[in-house]
Amino acid sequence: MDRKYLDDTFPEQLVLARDVSCHNVPLNTAGLLRVGYGDDVQDPPGGQFMRRPDDQLTGKLVDVASAEVLGSLPQQPVSFVKEALIYGIKMSHKFGITSLQEASANTLYLHALLELESEGRLDMQIFPHIVHAPEDFAQEKAKSLHRLIDSAESFCSQLVDARFVKFWMDGAPIPPHFTLCDIGPDGHPNEERLLLGFKELLEALTKHDATGLTCKIHCAGDGAARRALDVLERVRQSNPSGPVHELAHCNAINQDDISRMAELRITAEMSPAIFHDTNLTSNYPNIFEWPFEELQDTGVHVTVGSDCFLTDTPGLFPALSAVVERFGTQKGKTPKEVGGPKICRIMTLAGAEAVGKASEMGSTETGKKANFIAVNRDLSRGEFSRARVLKTWFEGKMVWEDIDNAVSM
């Protein structure tokens, strides 16, 4: 995308946009002038200013190149954030979601959550991951974010547990730029595609691990996953019984690294779920693998996440129907019947285990939170393709009912 298309409609008004992946930020000419970016600006480590053939800026900022701009944006009022959260919570109820992990939390987000809870309007169990680095996704300066992480305990409540931290190891595995980090012919990650240095990540992970904070590391390429595991191996040496950290996405993991994940007690969060059945999956099979069977057979803890906020809905059933037959075979059962129970556990109890709340949620047992749903299909038999949520309960209160299909209950 070139800024000329924005300039045609907004010749004087500063305009900034973000694509669906949040890894690309287009600015118009007025925006570039406001932030002082000229054709002589240099690419930062882990980022790129896209250019025209004549070396002029197109206006698109890729990955870390957008950090300074996003960190300088005016903050939305808390009331606006609360309104957006309420909308998201209600939409989540409609699709059977009663708990979630936020992957790019900042100060404004945490204050909005606490206000909603104090007002009795937070009908959701939320596990915010406060951004450590890079800072662009949080739209907040690094120093402020790091202070927020240090005070994470003060934002914990009955419905919010903020003792989680987020890192991005590389970019996005999608066109047009494919900024993921692969493993090179020498067996090492492509250093030019890494957003964090070994020492920087090691120091941060060691600190957070020692204080009991769970860290989630975005790894879009197998090189990023390998580097994250190299660092986590060092962390485990100093604290073998530390928190169970996570690699986010796990769409591409080298076979040699799958066993390392099990040995190091690292959760594989298989996301974005919306990519499990798209043209991307079929067109780039070497990037979008998601080795469910191999990870589970090796003993790796597996969860599934949506990781996208700009889809029409947060519904996961279509994505799950695309992967339900990827859990191996068993005599006397169809692939769906093999995968159905495994996916049901991944979507419920495994998620609770990943955030350390298996004793409180994730299954219908005496003493646990009464968070559950009613659906029109037997999910334990892998019947996800036409599944629909009929009712959703949160802490014993029905928060969603499909009125149009209530008779089917």
C-alpha cells in the first residue's frame, strides 16, 4: 500500500491505519511529516520503512518501525475502552467464550477492566498479558510497560489475573512481507528477522520467571521458536521449577524442537485459529503446519487461541472442524471421534491449566466456577462443523441465549 491512496482522500489530515495482523501500519504524507520521517530515515532492528522504486517512503511501517508512532498516539478515554470491552464480552458470550487471554495488555486496558469489575459488569474471566517488548503492540512506552509488569499483582482480582507477560520474537507469517524468522541452512535462526536479542530476552525472562510471571512468546517462524527455546533452556537451568511459559502460534516448529518443548515444560498455543482452514494454510503448507498430533504425542501441553480481533466473530467451531481429524487414528473410531474429545479438553481444561486455574475452572466439577455452554451438537464426537452455541452461563448466570433456537433445548 502506498500513501498516495490515503493522500487522495486525506491530503492534510494525519491518517494512520493498522492491518488485520497489526504488523503493518500505513501513514499518509501528513502523518510522515508530523512524526518527522523523511526519505533518509534508517530501518530500526526488527523493522522496515517500505520504499518506492525511487527510494521514497511509501508510508508503510513494518513491525518495530511503527513503535515510535504508535507509542506517541493519544490514549483513548477509559470510558471508550470499557464500551469496547463490553461489546467484546457480549460477542464472546454469543460464541460460548467465558474466559480469555489478552495478548497485548497495557495500562489503559487494565484500568478499564478493574473499573468494569467494580461496577459489576465484567462477566468474563480475563488473563491479560502485559507487553514487555517490542512496545509497538501496546501503544505505550517501554518504561511505562515495565513498571506496569512490576506492579501486575496490584491489578489482580477475582476476575482478572495480570501475572502474565508478552514478547514478540519475530514478525508475521503472512503476505505481503512474510516477516517471520526461519531456520537457515546452518541450523540457526535468521538473525535479521528477530525482533529481540538473545541477551535482552534472557534477562527479561529470567527476571519474570523468578517472580512467578508466566511469559508468552510470539513465534511465527521455526527460527523464532528455536531461539525462544534456546533462551528458555537457559532460564530453566537457573530455575527448573519455574512457571510454565508459552510459545504463541506454533504454526511452524522444527521436529527437533518439539521434544525440547516437552522437556522444558513449554505450552504450545496453536493460533490464530482462523488460519486453521484458509487459503493461507493450503498455499503455504510449510509455514502453516500446526503439528497437533506430534506435539501431543511428545507430551507437550497444547492449547488453542483465536489471536484475531478483526474477524466477523470470535467463533472457534469452524476452525476446530478443520483440525479435528489431525489427532491420529484409533481402531474402531473415525478420525473425528478420535479428535473430538482431545479438542474438547484443549478448549476447556487445558486452557485452565495453562493459566494455573485448573482447580477453579475448565471442567464441570464440584467447587469450580459454573462457567459452561450448551450446544446443538455432540462436540465429543467431533461434530464441530455445524455446531452452534444455544446458551452460555458465567458464574452460574445465563449471559447468552439463542432465542431463535430455544426450542431445540
